[in-house]
Amino acid sequence: MKMALQRSIWILGLAFTLVATAAAQSTAAPPPPAKKSQVTLTYMGTAAWEISDGKTVILIDPYLSRIQIRAPSAPASSGQAADPRPVHDWNEVVEPDAATVDAHIHQANFILVTHTHIDHVMDVPHIALKTHATVIGTESTENVMRAFSVPEDQLITVRGGEDYDFGDFSVKVIPSLHSPLDHKRYFSSEKEPAGMKAPLTLRQMDSEGGTLAYLIRFHEHQILAFGANNYIERELDKLSPDVVLVGAGPSRREIYDYTGRLLRALDFPALVLPTHWDNYTEPYGASQQLAIDTLQSFIQEVKAASPKTNVIVPKYFEPIPLDDDK
Ligand SMILES: [Zn+2]
Ligand SMILES: [Zn+2]
């Protein structure tokens, strides 16, 4: 009995101490927040992004070569002084602009590729071989990697629906659709075949192979990355990312209520970053004013559909830090 009574008094005393401590803490200055890893997103033009916490670097569709190419769907010229760089043909073998790529990409742990068009995949073998990053993409994408002898243990082939845990982050692969180019006439069921060997012509790196989007859960954030101007609404219904990289090119206007349906399906994300809106056949130094002017209608669509959503027009290579107090 005595032992039990002493124990009760001790517990009572402990409880009082805890209450007193809590009361004292409530009036004192709050302790400094624990240092968290800040996630930043950096736009590299076209549909290319770097997502980093300073330790793990995830690249989306990293394409920095920005070559000029004869393409029916290429954006119209901005009317600036003629670009002195060569205009390539689809039957040419074109090396990546290694100087530009290497100036901006020093580390990558994962590369997520949305589809196998040259403005998404052309620089990926070079980056994968240089950084030893793991490349996640369709069978078509991985066949391009194999052609350049990217080691098999760096390749993860997906088709959409996978939800993979990588420890520091996880990736849900979302089945998606390509932009409705050529006034909805664009359609391709082609994919890159197995057994190719580099060098490849541009045409040999340009079979879509299906289009994916990626939901990346990284620290306290959920970042949904698209690489084209379309989506499958039912695949997004249960997602609620706080950051969405939204394809914002003019072909979105072919789609019924593109921005409104998207933002409602995603439960009105806090931050939208437009992607694939610039004129990616021009070098980094060229003015993108025409593309930025054209983008304003997209920003208005976001504001109309989701007034509380913040839209940031990204500048090349300027990191956008995400709030870490969510
Ligand atoms: Zn494409
Ligand atoms: Zn593209």
C-alpha cells in the first residue's frame, strides 16, 4: 500500500511538473524551428526541372541543348535576329550541347522522363552516364538509354500505375496524354525499339512511347510534374499535390476547360508552375517575352478556376524555394 501511495504522489508530482512546464513554455518565446531540408525547384526551360533538397537531386525531362530543328510542331520564330546556330534535319545525328548541360547539371540522383520526344530525352543519356542517375521512364525511353549503353542497373521501366519508394522520396507514376498538337491531329503509338545502337538520328529519338506524369512525395511536399499539355482526369482525382508543374503551351486550348478541370481534380493546389511554355528552339540568352505574353492567358485561367493558387512564372536557373512550414 505504502509503495502504491508513494507512487501515486510521485505520478501526481510528475503530472504537475509537466503542466507547469507546458504553461511556462506557452509564455516563453517559441523554440527556434528545427532546421528542415528546403526543397527547391529550378526551371531549365522546355519541360526541364531540377527538384532538390540540397542532397537528393531529381531531374524532370532535362533538355538543355535547345537545338534548332525542322519540326512541323516547332514554335513560331520570335522574329529576333537570326540565330546563327545550325538548323538540323531529322535524319541528322546531333550531339547534346555538352558544354551547356555540364555548366548547369553537376549532380543527379534520379531522372524522370515523361515521354520519348527529343526535347525531353535527347540529353538524358549524356546526363545519366555523367551522373550515374537512375532513369525512370517508359520502355521507349529506356531503349534510348540502352542504345547509349547506360547501365541496366540505372534503368527503371514503368508504364503508369507504379508507386515506388526510394527512401528519401517516393514516386507515383501517373498515366497521362501527350499535347494535342496540330489541332488535335497529333497521334503516335510509336515507341523506340529495343536493340538500337548509338549514334541515333534525331528521328530515332523521337517516338513518343506513351506519356507519363509523376507525383513526387519529397519531405512534406507533393509535387506533380507534367511534361505535356494534357492529362487523364480520372487518374488525378484522388491526388492533392501542393505544387503542380502544368503544361501551359498554346495547344492546351484544344482541350475542354483544361485548367479548370485540372485544378478541380487536384483539389486546388497551392502553387502552379507553368512548364513547356517557352520557345525552346531559341538559346537561353534569347528574349522569351513573346512566350511570356502568351502565357498570361494561362495565369488568368488559373486565377479564375482557383483564386487562392499562386502562379510563379519561373526564370531559367533561378531556384524557387518551397515553404517548409506546411
Ligand atoms: Zn512531346
Ligand atoms: Zn515537348
